[in-house]
Amino acid sequence: MKSNQQNDKILKCAHPEHQEVIQVIVLDPTLIKNQRLFCKTCLENFETNHKTIGFKKVMGMTEENYKKKRQFREIIYNQKFKELEELKQKFIKLKSYINRNLDEIIENTEIWMKDLTNYKLQEFNFHNEIDWIIQYNQQIEIEQLAQEVNPINYNHIKKLNQKLEQFSSFKEYSNCKNILNNLQPKKIKQQRQIIIQEVTKRDQVKYKDQHKNRDRQKSQQKDDKLNTLTRKY
Ligand SMILES: [Zn+2]
């Protein structure tokens, strides 16, 4: 923020040719910016129905207001920012959780594909083929071959379904949802209450610190006095 002096130099009164320091501000809502500022020369022919304030006082007021607003903004920022930080961490966790689980799902699918390939490439086994002739009387039963593949498919489907199921009821989902709900705009009254509480808390801390400092200074002064006294005698 610019200091008073800097503003003094930059600010010009309502009259374009005057080069003097601003003396008075008129609080007239119909005037804009410089039209509200008056220097000593302006004031010679000055008349208004509106409230006027001295320049120094108005500077103090604007700075005080700005400080207050900055404090409120900081409190609002602090509330939301902390929650956003937490939400971001949850999203990062969720991402790694999803990645890990999807990797497992892909890996399981690849194992399934390998099992299916092995099923296709079954090697010739003399005794198995004799069994087959006895059982099926030289007829190749397509149904029987199809049956052989069922346990493989069944196991993998069961495994993948379980893994897929967890995505429908994420634990992280409710966590993130809660944070988002907390971030939802609160009623203005409620928000006001929260800010007032925070300001009071800060003021109390400040007050305590000031007292501590004052006590420290007092005891320091006592020590100094004692030192000079002892030096005297
Ligand atoms: Zn002027």
C-alpha cells in the first residue's frame, strides 16, 4: 500500500489547473474520483450539502478499512485454502489407488489371456487321447471342449468382478465428498460468525503478547534502575 505522502503527490483536486495539496474530501455520491477532492484554492469558493472530511482523517479511515478488509480476506482464505490442500492430497491418494488397482486388473486380464492360450495349445498326450476315445467313442464332443474352458473363465471373471466392484463404492469418494460439502458456501450470517470468532481469537493473542512485552520492559527497567543504584553506592 502507498504511504500518505506518496498519495499526497499523486492525488489532484477537482480543478485541473490547481497544483496544491488536497485539504478536504466531499462525500457526495454523484461525484466521481478527483471531483471529490478539494485543495485550498478550491475551498475559497466552496459550498456543499454533503458531509466533508479532512484529508488526513480520510487517509486514516481508508487505511484502517483496508487493513480490516485484508484481515477478513486472510481469514476467509485460510479457511478455504487448508481444506483445498487436504482435498488435493485426497485426490492424489485416489489417483494412486486407482492406478494400482487398474494395473492389477490389467495384469489379471493378461494372465487370463495366457491361460486361454495354454488351453488352445494343449500338447498331444497319448494316454489322454486313449481316455478320450474310451469316453466319447471317437466323436469329438464340442460341448466337452467348451466345458474345459469354463473353469478358467469362471475364476478370472470372479476375480475381476471383485476388483471392479470396489470402484463403485470408493472409500475416498465419501472423503472427497465431505470436503467438497464443507467447501460449500455457508450462509452469510454463519460466515460472519466464523470470521468474528477468528478476529476475537487473534485480538486476544495480540493482547496477551503486548502484555508480555510490557511486563518484560518493566522488569528490564527495574533491572536498569537497580544497576544504576548499585553502581552509585
Ligand atoms: Zn483545487
